[in-house]
Amino acid sequence: MEMRTVYMDHAATTPLDPRVLQVMLPYLKEEYGNPSALYERGRAAKDALVDSRETVGKLLGAHADEIIFTASGTESDNLAILGAARAHEAKGKHVITSAVEHHAVLGCVEQLAKEGWRTTVLPVDEYGRVKPEDLAAALAEDTTVVSIMLANNEIGTVLPLREYAKVIRDWKKAHNRGPLEAPFLHTDACQAAGALSLDVAKLGVDLLTVNGGKIYGPKGVGVLYVRRGIKLRPIVFGGGQEMRLRSGTENVAGIVGFAKAFELAQADREAEGNRLAALRDMLIGGIQARIPKVVLNGHPAERLPNNVNVSILDVEGEAVLLYLDAVGISAATGSACDSASLDPSHVILAIGRPYEFAHASIRFTLGRSSTEADVAYVLDQLPPIVEKLRAISPVKMQLDGTIVGNASAFVSDGRPHWERNVILNEVKNHSSVGTGPTKNLQDPSLRSG
């Protein structure tokens, strides 16, 4: 009998929608021209780019010339943050982000810190949200870029981005700065695409990142929205494609596929969101009812409709994943993406959970293929796996984080085993927090994936 397979890692990537593949195929086969060429085949590719740019612009409530195509969400984040910061460094060398950002953002901020920029990593509340008053307190005359995500990729919390936009607008008004003057607000909206409205005017953002792999489109395609009039400094040099901001021959098939995937995702957003939210709540309720000592991570209501992130105490998340995989269930853990690393999730730590909660976190993210039968299967398989692992666990914990039993499995010489001495020194000259403790961008809690 063939083993049942259940894919619940849609936050990592999604399968390519067959309708998307169909619109891509001509540009993978017959219409393979370079869009910079002047002959007919090149013009056909150029027309496809123009149409795709217009489609994406309309879906974002933006102009076509505000859409830049890149090779990934990571590249779009890099172009937004590094490009805007460096282009406006004459106005100041200070950037602000949050402690729960994706590493595509945190890595940019770390790079700017190495280049001598002042960086502020804002703390978050127990649900993973930056307090608007903390952002207001951190803004300064030399702030050029603020980058705060719209929805968290690990715990699913939706952040109040419009409130952050208002804080920045009010600050600019008080300091006699116009909309095309720093500081600028960037958001990584990769996890929110297909689940939330991405109307850039309503969100109040200056720069916004989306990618194809999260919306049933092709991998290797990203989009950056850049408000008209905002200058960026390129990070990739060459032929000057994409308004001279992103050199390199455009991935026409991927871009056409992205536009179609984005169109489909936004068209189905409300109906699919309601369906997934019901399945999400069924899964959360079932886990809490069948497994004791479980903590839900993220906001209980203001969260993505497909995200379930729980810390199942007294077990290691990686071990649970291996057992789930053995019965055909694909999920993710809040611990490191790199299986060779033992670093805990920086997001779980940032919301105030103990290290052991981070190592015990599991993320299930549902998608178009998810059904009630899939949820029921997970709820049948997960409890006995947890029971088996708890029976051999050397560490027992209370919900308040108190360790009961052999703590030596986690602690050696007074430090958690995943701490690395080589990166413990704070770089106080580079990183600070408006309110709350200093966050060092080289701290292991900000380097896991």
C-alpha cells in the first residue's frame, strides 16, 4: 500500500500551478528571444515583459514603471535596502529593522553595519509585532530606510504595517520632509502575497518585495515595487536592464509566470484564505486537544490563514520532522534551516520564548492542495510521535519555561550548547535598539534560518 503524502510546508515554497506553466511554455520554447534585441523574436519577448509589468503594477495599485523584476525575493530585499540606503547616505547612515525579519533583510542590515552604518533592530511583543511607539522613538535625522515585514514567515503574525507608515509620515511632517525624502518604508511581503491585500497606497509603503515561489509561480523570480521618484543605487551592474537598476537579461518565461501566478493568487485570495483559515484552526485545535504542553507561537487571530506554529515541549523539533517525514508528512521547524547547525529560531527567541521552546517549535503551512483529510492524518500521526520522543527525552519542561530533569542536554559550562563563542562579542558601535535590549546582528539568535 502506497504511503499517504501530505505537504504542509507552503511557506517554504509552493508547487507550480499548471495554469502558470502553460503561459510560461511559449517563452521556454518558441519565444526565446532576448527582450533587448530589435528583431521580431526580441520584440515579442519585450512585449511579454511590458504586459507582465503592467499586470503586476495593477495588482499592487502601482504604475508599471514602479515594478522592477529580479531573480528572487532576497535580491529584491537587497536592492531595496542597500540600494535606497546607499543612494541617500548623504542624508544619513542609519537604518531600522525588526528582530523577526527574514535573513534576506537582516543580512542587508548586517552588511551596512560592517560598512559603518548605525543600525537599529527593534524588539517585538510576545506575538512578534513591533510597537509603533518604539519605531517612533527610533526615528532620527539620519534615518534613511525602515524595513519591517508585512507578515512573519515563521509564526504567521500579521504586523500593523499601516500604523508604521503613519508613524513615518507623521515624523516627516514634523521635520518638514516630503514623501520622496528619507526615511523610506520597505516591507518584505513575500509571505503575505496571496493572503493579504498588497495595495501599496493603502499600505503606505515606499518599497515592497514579493517573489514567485510563495504564490505557486516559478522560483527564481522576484519583484520590487519602488515608488516613483525614489532613487536607488544598483547592486548588480552590466547592461542596465530594468530601468538601469537590475542589469542582466530578463527571465522572460519566469516573469510571465510570476505575473500569471500573482494574478491568480490575488483573484482567489479571499475565498482561499477563508478555506485555509478553517483548516488552520482545525489543526491548531486538534493539536492542543490531543497533545499536552503545547504553546501556539504568533498572534492567535492576526495571523496568516495558512500558518500553524507550535512549540511542543519536551521534544526536539528536528526529531519530530524526521518522524513525520517517515509517514509522508512534510513540515518545517523553527530551528535552523541548515541541518548542520543547532541554532534556534531567532523569531521564537525574539518573542520571548526560552531556547528550549525554539528548539521544540514546528511549523505547518497549508496550501491549495490541503484538505480536511490531510489535517486529520497529521492529527492521527503527530500525537504518537510526540509520545514516543517524550518517553526518551532527557529534558522535561513546564509551560513557564522551567526545566525539570536533566538540563545538561541543553547547557554546558553555563551556556546553551548552540552558542558559539566566536560570535558572542557585541558590536555596540553598530547595533542598537530604540527601546529594549541591544541586539547584536552577529548574535546566533539572529543568524538561524
